[in-house]
Amino acid sequence: METKVNNLWMQESYEDLIGISGFSENLLKNHFKLYQGYVNNANILTRLLALVVKGGKIDTPEFAELKRRFGWEFNGMRLHEYYFENLSKKGESPNKNSELFKKLSEDFESYDVWEKEFKAIGAMRGIGWAILCMDKKSGKLMSVWISEHDTGHLCGAVPLLVMDVFEHAYMVDYGLKKADYIESFFKSIDWKRVEKRFMDGLR
């Protein structure tokens, strides 16, 4: 019988995003509910894994499948938190004097080249995530595609800007017009948050 324990992973509230331009309340509330599912499942799997380990069943298919599934649920939880937290109602442009802007210009030839590439990654066919990340070892910035939640992460890379391009992130409002969603996303980026992630990653 499962032992009742406090949740290790806590759900964050992003209700303050309701009213953001380009994202309807219906879309956001559905997205919040989906995020809640990842938090709940990450907690359920944590408890189940503890029970399996306690029962000495670490060499079983049950343990293996629970471990594999945990990566999906945990990353689904964290990626949504990165995503919601790098959105803002203010929709300010990036600070051209910031260290991040300078680094984008250095690693991608220019900010405009980076933005064009990032939008192209988001517009690719398929479900997943477009992410600007920084390799902790070299400091290099890279824009990457992550399939699902747990496939495509670069080892040692710190997420700076996360864009959800699963259908649930845009179809309620945009149908198949993913490019329009991407434009709305860019108008709503919290660049101060992204810059803080970059500076924190340098430490």
C-alpha cells in the first residue's frame, strides 16, 4: 500500500499571465492544467519509485519503465516552468547593451541572425521545444530542438529561452498558423528573465 508523503515537486502559479497579448485566457488555462498534470505525475512517480526501491525490485521491468517515464514527466514540468517564466505582459525588446545581447551577436553573427534561426527551429514540422541554451563549459550559445521533453537535451547546457511548440501551446488561438504564434511569443518575451538566466549560468 502506498505511503502518503508530502509532494516533493510543487506546482507554481502563472495566473498573472492571463491577459497577455496574443494568448487567450482559454489557451492559458488549458496550458496551466496540462502543466499541473506533469507536476502531479512527477510526484506520483517519485513515490512509486521509492516504493519499488524499498521493496528491493530495482532489477525489474517495473523499475526500468518508471525510471524512463520519470524523465518525461519531470522535464515536462520544468520546461513548462521555464516557458511560462520567460513570458511577460510587458513584452519589452532585448537590451542591446546587455551581456546576453552582445553574446548573441558574437555567437550568431548578429541578434537578427539568431532570431531568424530560432524562429525557423520553432516552425519546423513536429512537436517539441525550441530552446536557446548556453554550454556551461565553453560559454557558447546554441539554439536547439528538443523532441518530446526528454530527447535532445544537450548535456551541461543551461536553458535561457524556452518556447513550447507542441500544438497545445498555440492551436486553441492560432489553429495551424504556428508562425503567428511564434511572432506573439517573441512580442511577449521577458528578456530581463532570460538575461538573468544567462548571467546566473556564467557563475
